Amino acid sequence: MAHETPIVNTLPGLDISTLCTWLPSSSVLLQPNAPQYTIVAASAAFGDLMDIPHHLLPGKSYWDLPSFQTSSETVTSIRTSLETIQTHKEHRQVLYGRLPMQQGQEKTVIITHQPVLSTNGTLLYILQTVEDKSTSPQELHAANDSELQLQQLIESVPAILWMTAADGQCTYLNKPWCAITGQTLEEALGYGWLGATHPDDKEAAGNLFIEANKQHTAFTVRYRLRQQDGSYRWVIDKGKPRFDSAGNYLGMIGTVLDIHDQKLAEDRSQNLISIIEASQEFVGLANLDATISFINPAGLRMLGWEGVAGKTVLDAIHPTIKPLPRSYYPFCLQKVISRKRSG
């Protein structure tokens, strides 16, 4: 309900009924003669909405219109609103509901009632406007097309997309999940997706997700995902919370990406680093400008250093040995690299 100043006819020569027929909005002017509420005038838009030529409407009772001959909640609210306007005269009622139309259709409408008063406060008329909020067939078709295109896009994305409800139950997985894991959608929904994780990763992945869902926070977890052939590949699962416009938690939405090759490369690199660090031989890395980027623990012990920050190759040469000019080291290193690549 909204409260506004009523319309006051301050111009005695102004024909309100004629003005109503000119209104571009869907409007109808009613006599405050409850319970009939006789129609005085109606705009062309109101006639179109009712599917009745507007010039045939004056003289009819408001309740003679087919759209208002039902006992729906919307019609009951309209009746109450008209009675309130007739009694109090100082405010309008704004209603939101659905009205039956011709050929069994329904329209979602916003209905506004406004008192029209004389200068001495007498209620002359009640002005009703109806705003059609329904979706036209063309708009509905366009919306359906957009939804179909979005669905096709989601299903064609090579990554796995998923969504959960607020209780953590998975409610959506796109086709790649089933194609990759061999699970049916029915098997994967709820918490069934955990059945496709590696037995050694299942508990940790599940607990991490449950805690993130409980706290409504984003999460990232790596685990091995079973493939259709029974093998496992490393994936990274990232999710973030969803909220509605009022801030209510709706659940999680996220993606699952294959990182198997990257994970194996990281493991090989880590294994190499472990071997180098465990070696009792001096192993070091220097940049082309002769700055040292890495020396293993054995090398640091040999040099008596605690670290390599700010160190160069020149710092590693014994002071009794005459070093080459610093500018010569990049040249030597580049020569070594060139011979290595060519040989």
C-alpha cells in the first residue's frame, strides 16, 4: 500500500471522464457507488487489456467485466481497496496480483486506486490504473531462447561445473562430470560425487567442502578423480558461496579442472629439488648477470654461507685468486649455454 495526496479537481470546467479516455495508461474511471462501481470512462489501453472496446465500457458495473467476476485473492483485494478509498478518500491502494483474461489466460498486474476529489473534499470518482507486468509471447520466446543458449553454453564448457543447495547437497552437475567419471547424474547428486574421488582423498575433500559450506566461505581442494577407465587424474575443485539479493545463503557454485600433467610436473620438480638438496656435492645456480639464485646445503657449508641473498659468483671465488672482470661472466655463461644447446 502506498499513501499519496488524492487527485483534486480544481478546474470546474475540466471533464475528468474525457481526460481519462485520453490517458495512455490502462485507466478506468469509476463512480464511488458501491457496490456497483459504475464505469464512467476508460482509456483505449484499458479496453485492450480487457479485450473490450473502451467506448462500450461506460455504464457497465465494474464487476461485469469478466476479469473481475472471480473469487480470486486479487479480486478480493481490489474490492477491499475500492471500499477503503470510498470510506477514507485520502489515499490510494497499490495491489500486485494476477487477473484472468480472455481465452483462459492470466496476466500479472499492478493495480492503483486513486480518489478524485472536488475542491470541498467530496469524492467524485475513483481512478484505477492497471499496469501489465506479464511477459509477452515475444519476450517469453526470447527469454526461452536465451535460457537455451545459456544451457548449451554451460553443457559445452570443457570444465566441470557444479552447484549445491544451502544444505550442501549437490543439485547440479553439467555433462562433463558424467562423461569423465562414468557416474550417472543420479549417482553424483547429493554427496554421491565423493564416490568418484580417490579413496585416499575422499575424507579430506569431503571434510573441507562441508566446513566451507558451514562457514559460507570459498574453498580450493585438490584430489584424484576417477576416470571412466578406472584410472585417476588430479583435479582442482574451486567453489564459492552464493547469496540472494537479501543476503541469504543459497549454497555453493564451482568448477573442477584437470591439473594432472601440471601436478606430475610439480612432483618431478619437487623430487629433483629434494635430490639436489640431499646431495653432498656442491650444486648451485647463477643468473646471466652472475648473481646466485640457489646453492644447495652442501654448497653453503663449503662456502660458510647462511644464504645466497645478494651474493654473486665473484663472492664465491677465493680472494687469493685474481677474478675475471664482472662483465665477463655473462659472456662466459652465454657461451656455455650456446655450446650446450648446439652440442
